[in-house]
Amino acid sequence: MRYCGRFAPSPTGRLHFGSLVAALGSWLCARHAGGRWLVRIEDIDPPREVPGAARAILEALPAFGLHPDAPPLFQSGRQAAYASAFEQLRARDLVFPCWCSRADLAAAGGMHRDGRCVAPPAPSRAPAWRVRVPAVTIAFVDGLQGPQDCELRETAGDFVVRRVEGYYAYQLACVVDDAFQGITEVVRGCDLLDSTPRQIWLQRCLGLPTPRYLHLPLALDAQGRKLSKSAHAVPVDPADPMPALRRALAFLGQRVDARAATPAALLQAALERFDPASFPHCKAQSAA
């Protein structure tokens, strides 16, 4: 299949430096391979959404020279697809309803590993739905972080695919949409490295293809916090894109052409010298 990558932000705020790094890294890999680059807005968690954030992100990307090859996909319009995948799992008895409280989970070490709910059913409230995770090892080779080996039951347990509120969880929506969009390469931040074994397991359960994965270093503030969690994660400025774009290229270990005067020229120069092996292999580094 032809290379197809994507940038999939959640609209919890405007584009900040960490998100720009993820977008740029995925764009460079896609363009280097002569492939497609898509954008997906992961707006399936309304309580966490910031009004106007999705629009701001989509308007900012072209200012940095990052143009997708198709209109953006909004997960909020894909509920029927997630419901269908969920019903496939339920029909095969791969999920179960769970009424466990936080106290129940805390007593079990913070993780559910029983393959069934240990709390009594509570007809007065809706349950969450969890995937039954057997004793299985998920192994894959990350394009940057190298071989990964995960005992899924011990590290993730029976994880949620539909929340109490009725929202479909990120893990389920992500694998359904990666398959729908024909994604062959997932290039994203290292904060999602531990989600990959769960997503591979869901792909196997649903009979979906597994893309290749590459997890970029996470951008941290001076205190070692992920930028999206930091009070100092100020948005990048689409009206003056060159400083942030130069910083993002340098963060990713790329040569920065000091003569380039526009985002398009800067990206073209970077692409001419680009090699994915030049990405830093660390899992996190300061964005300062």
C-alpha cells in the first residue's frame, strides 16, 4: 500500500509547540516517502474540548506550510462506525459491562484484570464497557524507539472502550479511523507509545490492519512536564510561523536552512536532506 500518514490532534487547545513537532514529524515522513498526509480531529471527548480549538488548529497548519491531502476527518461524525465496531466486539463476547468504582479499582491495584466486573450490577446507572484482555504478549518494532514487548494484561489490564457517559474511548476510535483512512504509518509523540499495544490488540480483535509506528521524542518544559500539561505551553503563532518552525525542525534533529524566508522554502530545504534516522532516539527532551 502507498504510504499514508496522519496528524490527529484533540481540540483541547490551540496548536502549541509539542503538537507542531508531532505534525511536522509525521508530515516529513509522509512527504519523504512520497505518500499522503491526512489530518484527523479527535473530538470524541466533549467535556475536554475547548470551543474554537479545532478551527484554530486547522487554520494554523497551513500557516506553517503543512497542507493535508484531503479534508480533515472529524471523529464526532463517526459515531456509527464506532458503534459498529463495538457491536462486533460484543457479539464475540470480547467486551463486558463494568460498574467498578474508583475504590474498587484502587483495591485491585488500580487496574482491572479479571475479564469480568467484580462489582455488583447497578441497574440505576450505565456501565463502562471493557475489553477482555487475556495473557498475551504484544511485540512490535517502533521505527524510532526500537523493539517493544508488552505483557498486555499486566500493563494495561481490561481497558475501557466505551465510557460510562456513552462516549467511545480513544483506543477504539483511533483504530477504527486509522483503518478507515488507510493509515499505513503512525508517527506521533512518545506519550502514546503505551497506547500502541492496546491498539494492536483491538486491531487483531476487529480484523483490522496494523500500521507501522514511530514515536517521536516528547517536548517538555523546563520543569520536565509535557507541554500540553504545562501552564507555559503557549500556542505557536500562525502570524509569525518561522521561529516556531525552525525550533521544531531543530528539535527533530533536522538541519535548518538559515536562508529560507518562508515556511514552504524552509520545509522544502529540510525535506531535501531528510532521513527518518536523524530523529533523536530519546523519548523526551526539553523544548527550551
